[in-house]
Amino acid sequence: MIPRYDPYPGLVALGTCVEVELVDQAGDGERLTFDIVPDRAADFAAGFLGAGTLLARAIMGRPVGSVVPYRVGDLAEVRILAVALSERRAAEDAAEIRQALTHEAVERAKLDEMVQLALTVNVKWGDYDPEGIIPKHDSPRE
């Protein structure tokens, strides 16, 4: 494997793995490690922070050892503890996966609303069977 060239050694940039400490107003800190990736590949749960996020924009181009003001919620600053070239690759289709999951959740919520309406009608006027609106693959198993 050919080693990757780092044009900006020690600086936070796209394609770097960064360890930071988020420090709140009380002085308490929380350490995080993540890779900075294009927004379309962002998946924070998997450790990939989108370059367009507030945190990434605040630390982008800063060297190790920097303390950057970061006033979000109860946070006061971010300390950059380590920067190295990322050794992992984010899924380029993370945005499409998020979109599909969001669509699925919206459709499931619509179905839940229809079932709730059907049950409300049944309680008020009686004899309404919601089974007809629940797709067969989503119906409860017996």
C-alpha cells in the first residue's frame, strides 16, 4: 500500500482523523474522535463528521494544540488534541441511506396515524376494522 501524502500535516482538514475535547462552561470536558468527511458521507454514529457542520467548520485548518471558542449550547471551547490522516473510508452513499431511512420512517408514521384514526372511528361509531389498511407484511404475527 502506498502511503498517502498529507499536504497539511498536523492541520484539521477533509480526510483527517481528529481527536478533540469539548469543554463546557463549567470547565468539564468530553473527548471525541471522528474523521472529517464530505457532508454526503457524514455518519456521526459511525465516527464520520460532515465538513459543513458547525464543529468541523470551527476547527478546520487549525493545528494540534489549538483552543477554539465554540459557543454551542453549554459548550465554551474545543481543544484539538490530535490530527492524523484518516485510515478509514466513509460510505459515499450515506446521504442516500439517510434519505431512504427517513422516507421509511415517514411512511410508517403515516400508517400509524391511519390506524389511530381507524381505531378512534371504531370507538366512536363502532364496527370499523383497521385490518384493511394495514399492509399484510406489517400486520402483527400470531
